[in-house]
Amino acid sequence: MLKKGEVKMIHKMLLTGLSKSEVARKLGINRNTVIKYSKLPEGYLPTIKRAPAITIVDPYLPDIARMLEEANKMDIHIPVSAIYKEIKKLGYSGGLRRVHEITRRHKLRERVKEEETLIRFETDRAHQMQVDWVEFRKDGLSAFVATMGYSRVSYVEYVTDERVDTLIKCHINAFNYFGGVPKEGLYDNMKTVIIKRNVYGAGKHKFNEQFRDFAKHCGMELKVAPEQSDKVPLGYKPYRAQTKGKVERFNHFLRYSFHNVLKVRLAMMGYKINLENANAEVMDWLTYDANARIHKTTLKVPFDLLEEEQPHLLPLPKTYKGIHPLKVTAQSLAQPELESTYDTFNIPNRDMQAYDNLIPLVALSLLSSVNMGGIAWS
């Protein structure tokens, strides 16, 4: 983290005409650091960012939660002193007062009475990633948000549009951030993902062909969060009511704990939030706050759980070069009765006599082309 004077010096040197590489050499810092701070507004005040302090009790929070859950099921009360003795057997070396303080900070007793389970892992390691857009219309920005279902690690990227090519680029950046590709991605009614629901039957939807091709290229299966109006087919196990709850809860956290706070901080310096400063700041926030804190649901640090997930992720895909037009045309011709978002050729039905009549004309055309310098062959 650079000091205030160093940030000012970067701006001054760049104004004199020095390149970013020259500024980096003169200040003895990395060129990427120069690039990062050059995009921030002049007068920007850097803040010291540290990962949340891990207490000696934190590794035992899941054990404490399980004890409280079992006690709640049997409708009995266990005091903190009893919990303290149990986790000491597991290796805890701190004091009783610290256990009481951390248990109260995370409101474990209150939450165990309100929820079925404190610790939930509805999806297996590397199985699912939940994706959503968060719109900030007053700022002309949207945030792409992807949250891993098991670890709860989230990736955020600010953009100025929600087109399918932007969505694909954000996915590639998210996969690089996570260190691999999940087995499935879960979406709602994003127009860049789903064209029409239940086209091929209950739970079988028509996807945007380009995004479907990208997902296939990555080896990721596409899933759509069901609506209340959807008919559930026989033998189909429906999702829980809050299917996309993990990413939606994070969206709220992003809006009120990061975006609004950054807007106020920049406004106090006379600046507005924009694409550059938002993306520069959000990566630090993810690294030092959002993914480094103890998650309220898992009672573990998301980054720690991501280490468990990464060996199970699919490998990062090769460069995606886009969908080939012939793929789209072939699919459209194979299923002419279905709607298509891509233009297709209209091939009329003709009898064989019509083609026989065309043969002399084609032959004459080719002969004349050859006589004029072999244009047909070129």
C-alpha cells in the first residue's frame, strides 16, 4: 500500500511525460502498481487495508455451532464454560473469556434458535457457482457478481453494459480468480443467458446460443433458478425456495458495505465513482474484507474453503474464440420449428428438374470465366 505522497508523485511524474515504466523504475515499485494508481483520481487518499484479525477461537467456531445445534434439538442449555472444556479437548489453548466474547459476537445462540442449521453447505466442493448482475443506475454501472456455492468466495467486476460478450469476459476473469471452472453455473432470467423458459418441457429452457456455446467450451453446465410459476415434472426434486440466496445475500453486502461507502468517500474528495476507481477498489475489498472475513453461514473464511474447492474445479479453458456461424446455422436447420435468435438461410424446396435446368447455365458460366483468366479458380 502506497503512502499519500507516493500517489501524488506518480501523478506528477506522469504529467511531466514520463512513461509508466520510467515512473516505476524511479520510484522502485512495480509497473502494475503505477498503472493501478494512475487510474485513480488525483488527490486519492490510500487507506491501509488489512485482512480481518483471526482470533484463537475462530478455528473452533464450527465445533461450537454443532454443540449448540445438538443442544437446541434436545431443548437443553449448555453454558459457555462447558463449551470451553469441550474445545480444549480439541486443542484450544485460549481462555474462557475469549470463547464467551466470540460466541456472543457471532450471535450463535440466537441464530441456532432461528435457523435449522448454522453451518450449511448445500452444494459440494466446486459443484456450483451462482451468478447475478447488480445494477447501479444512478452511476451508469453494473457489477457482475459470481459466488462459489461451497466456499462462498465471490468475484466482482464493474462494467458499463450487460451484453453477452461482456458476460463472457467476466466469466473468464472469474474462473481465473477462482483458479478453475465449477461444474455448473446457476442463473435467473438474464436475457444474455436464457431466451425462453420451459421451451422443451418443464425445466428445459432455451439458452442464448452464444453463451451456451461458451459454457460448453468451458465444460460448465447451465442451470436456471426456478420460478413459482414453473411446473415441477414428476420425479424432479425442486430447488430450495432461496436457490440463488448465496449470491443475492452477497449482492446486498456489496451494495451497502462497499459501493455506497466508496461513493461517499470519493464524494468527500470531490470525485465521482466510475469504472476505473470502482474496479481498482473492489479487488482490494474482496481480498482484504469480503473473502477474508469469517462468513456468517459457514463460520469459516471463504479463502480457506476455496483451497478445499480448487482441486475439484475443472481446469481453466483454452482461449474462447467465439461461436462459429456454421454451428448456429446447423442447429437452426436441424430444429426449424423452434425460435432462433440467429439469422438462418431460407432454403426453398425444389424438384430435381429445376436443378437439371440450371446445369447448362452453370457450365457455360464457368467456361467463360476460365477463358477470361481463370477468375473462377481464384
